[in-house]
Amino acid sequence: MANPNRSESTVTSSTHSSAFVLPPKLAALLADYSAHHKTFGNKVTHYIGIPMIMMTLLGMLGQLVIGDGFTGSEVVRADGGMVLWGLAMAWYLSLDWRLAVPFGFVALGFYFAGRHLSLEVQVGGFILGWILQFIGHGVYEKQRPAFLDNVRHLLIGPMWIFARLVGVLKKN
């Protein structure tokens, strides 16, 4: 039974009949992010650009091995990409473990895929991803990117896309 004293936001999926209750802090962050991403063109550029940025950034940071990687393995090792993944996951888990756990596996897949790209592809993909972000805001949304006012939007953007793709947020 739900606690009547706890304030939570309910977001009904457009594809499911049941409701997924988001913790208030995550609901507020996603709502704020959504308010800056209303047009179809901006959403499309973000659906393409954010995963590109995520994969290439994790891949580039994955090349910065800490010491000998601490494991003796080339596959599982301590590096900049794993540090970023771990710090981001700690924040996502503090918001809502139900979204954070499956999203963490997706992000981990991006990390491993990004590590296998050449440096040229990583850098090019990273730059192209950011160009798409600024095209989305400049051409379609006609407002500055939200992360310029709230740096947490850099982390909430990938979660926003994931929540929309899995049906937690309505696709309007």
C-alpha cells in the first residue's frame, strides 16, 4: 500500500495500461528536461546525438587505464570509462533503482562498444553528437540547451531517452 504522506509522480506510459510511479526528484528532473525538448526535430537529434556522445565518451575514457587496470584483464579493468560509468550509476541509483539497473546495463554495453571504436571514430562521433544537440536546440527548439543552466541535464538526458524508449514516459 502506498504511503499517503509520500509525494510521488505518476507517469503513465503510452504503450502500457499500468502506471509506473517515479520518485519525486526523478519525476521533476525528467519533467524539467522534457520542457526543454518539445519539438519533433529536437527529439530526433537527441535520440541520435546523445547515444553517440555516450558511446564515444565512454570509449575515449576507456582508453585511460588506471595503473595496470587492477584486474590483469583487458576486458574488465579500471579505466576512465568505468569511473564515469560508476559515478553516473551511483547518481542514477539514488534517483530510482528500477530504471537505473536496466539503464546501467545499456550504458555498460555502450562502454564496451565505444572502447572498440578507433580513436578517430570516437572523436568524430563525439563531435557529431554535439553538433546534433546544438542543431536540435538552435534549428528546432529555438532555445539554448538546458545543460547550460542545469549541468545535471548532461546525465538526465540519457535517462530521459531510456525512459521514453521503455515506455515509462509518454512519447508526445
